[in-house]
Amino acid sequence: MFSAKRPLRIAYGRLFHEANAYSPVATTLEDFERFHLMSGDALERASSLRGVELKSFMPHAELTGFRQAARLAGGVTCVPLESAMAVPGGPLARACFDELCGRLLARLERALPLDGVYLALHGSMQVEGLDEAPEAHLLRRVREVVGASVKIAVSYDLHANLSEGLVAPATILTAYRTNPHWDLAPTGYRAGRRLIRAIRGEITPVHAWRKLPMVMGGGTTIDFLSPMRGVFRWMRKLERDPRVVSASLFMVHPFTDAEQIGWAVHVSTDGDRGLAEELADRLADRAWQTREIAPPPMRDAAAAIDEVRASRWRKLGPVTLVDVDDVVGAGAPGGNTHVVRELLERGRDVRAYVPVHDPALVDALRDAPVGASRDVVLAGTPGYGMPAVKLARARVAAKAEGDFGLVVRLDVDALRIVVAERAPLPIHPSFWSAVGLSARAADLIVQKNFFHYRMFYALTSFQHIPVVTDGATSLTRVRDQEYAVPMAPKARLDDWRPFDARLRAARVRRSREREIALR
């Protein structure tokens, strides 16, 4: 057993992306370079309490949390590797993935000898031409570099698609505990603390995990709302037991072409495999009980606009329309034009803010002076198959450069369209203020995100309406897709157990090429 005072060397890094198999836009190295790509001294500064780990998103994330766990444990030298993260999008180009893996592994080799490695991963990455889960590929290569004796901690998004390759290499495995995800730094802290305890011989983690069929229930799947609130509370209660190292639920990113897609649970205990197996079964049972609690009712765009017009909530702040089928936060490109078309037809009196990805239109208006009026066509993301919408006498009201490239604000009657060069993700009101708009002044704001925007609009928007249109995050596609086993509640499945072994043994990727053609 190691002494608690023995000095340790632990390397840390990140390769994080959530991929959408139905997006026509591949993710490239440039997407990481624009959003978050750093290493060495720059990563060390960014992941300190005085640094900013994820600029424009979250100052303190997993790697900051890990370093604080190491600081409090004492006697730990933290060695920065590479940290790469991009906005969700289409699968990574193979050259991009190989480059990012190569950089991280090269730094890992130079960091040897090590006692441990901590990696912040997503768990639903996809790479064009790669026939295994990318995170499994990376972990296998990390293990080859560091050897069998070095302990590895991994944290995943709670929408990870868990598979054997994501579980087996890990000494410590944990996941976000919140949805929307605000606990990135606490997740890194938990992973770091447990990794250090494992290295020093204070705990001996053993694992058990279960794979459930794809579930379309769970209500909103928000952790602090029913029905998921009870499941997450029970996991926190489990971890107060000193015998339990961790308990995690994975509600899966469904917009993937993986064969073994499904919900999953993972439990780790301190040397008690029987207890881990028992608790994994019990946690899976609790999650399975939510399968028939449907998501909130969806409206089409026309019905949602009528509801906004009649809503009393708009007196307190804008009503949010969640564009469920074009969620950039889940990898859609953001170029849906259906809502704009409906607003022009029946909502010209509603003060509406709508983000739309249309790089061709942005390029056409690049030199247009602010204040000019133009007759233009809004076509959305190239290759996305969206209806072309004519905008007569659209006024170029403002322009701004930022995280989404050049954005151009077009005013048509009460409608405010923010056309973006890159996929727009307006989870923060600053997206609107950058082009001279006050979020509170709107009647309606279209969001391209399922959950995370609520953290920043909690005191601004008090009514949220899911809207179905057509796009890469269509839940209809999820319901209609063929899976390795039936999905719930489309099929009446009484128990998850008959499918567990088959799902865990299934191939990671389908043999067919990914489909990008939309309905």
C-alpha cells in the first residue's frame, strides 16, 4: 500500500465532442481551434482557479475541478496534456481525430513516468471511417502508452453511449450529475479525488454496469424535475455509503448510428463486486421505471406562435420556443428555416428573435452597410434541405464578429433574424446583445438547445414550448430508427434484463455508412 505522503504524478487532458450522425456538416480541426484547443502551460493556466478553462462557456470545468482535488490531496504534481473541445456537430473528420489523438498521446509519452491519468471525455463522439467508439480507441491507446499498472480516471457526459471499451480501461469512471450540465468542475473534482485515493491504495474500485434499451421516456430528463429527480437523489444517497465509490446514469445522446445505443448505469464499489452488481441492478430498475413518462407535448410552429400570442407569460419576459428538431447543442447545424417561414406568414406582429445558420447569406451581406435594405433569400445550412424563405426589404440592422463567425441581424417587421456564419448556439443573452437586442424585450426567442440555456435565462424566460419542425435532431427519427433491440415505450417491454447482455456485446458502429439525408 502506498503512503499518503508519497508524491504522485498525474497527467490530465480532454478530447470532448458530441456528434450528430444526421448533420451534413463534418467537424474539423478548425472547429476545435475556434472553440477550445490548448496544451502545456496555457492549459495549466486556464485550469487554475484564476484561469478560464472554457472561454465563452464556463470558466471552471472538469480539469479545474481535477486540479483542485489534487491540490487538496497534497503531494500531487499535475501534468497538463492536450485539451480539445468543439461545439456539437457532425462526426469528426478522420484526419481531425487522428491529429488530436496524436497530440495528446505524444504529450502523454513525454510525461512518463506517471502514477495516473485523468481524461474528460464525452462518450458520444463519432469519427468518419472509424469502426469503434472514438473514446474507446483513445483509451486503448492511452493504456498502451502508460502500461497496465497506471490508474486511469475518466469522466463522461451523462449522455454518453456506454460500451465495454469506455468502461474496461478505467480505474475510476464517473459522469455529470446535472442536466442541464452545470457540474463540470465538481465532476472533475470527484474523478480526481477518487483517482488519488485509488493510487494511494485507500480504495480498490470494482465495477458493474448495465445496458438498457433505448428509452424515449423520462419526461424532460432534467435532474431536478420529476421523474428523474428521484433517480438522481438515489444515486447521491448511494455515494454517501462509504462502500460505494460512484454511481452514474447515462441517458444517451440518441442522434447517433451506433448499434448498441441505449441508456446505461454504472456503479463502482470499494472491493465489493457483489454489492456493485446488486446496486447496478437496482439503479437500472429505477431508471427503467421512467420509460413510459413521455417528454413534454410538442407543437408545430404555427400552433406555438398562436400560443405565444395568447400567453400571459410574455408580459414577464419572452416565451422560449425550443427548436427540438434543430438543436445545435445536440449537433444539428442550426439552419432550420421553418420557424421563420411561419412567423412571416402568421406572426409579423410578434417580436421574435430567431437564429439561423446560413453562411451563403452572410457572405452575400458581408459588405452591405448597416441600415441598408435588401431583398434576400434565407436558405439555411447548405445540404440541409430546408425551404427557401424570401425576405422582402430586410433591413441590415447590425453586424458582429464572435464565436459564431460573422453574424448579421436582419429586421423584417417585428421579426429579428440573426443569420450566422457558423452554427449558432444562443444559450446566453449576450448572443442577442452583441447585435443590439435585449432578450427581455422579445415576445419570443427561438433556442437551439434542449436544456443549457435555462441556466442563463432563469430570470428572463418563464415559459418554454418544444416545437417540432424538421432537422438533424428530430425525435421522430429517433422513434422510427431500427435498433439492435426494441426501444421503449414504442415497444411494450416489461424488463430491461433480457436485452442487457446483447446490448453490451453488440458492435459499436453500424456497418452501413452514416446517413445524412433528412426526411
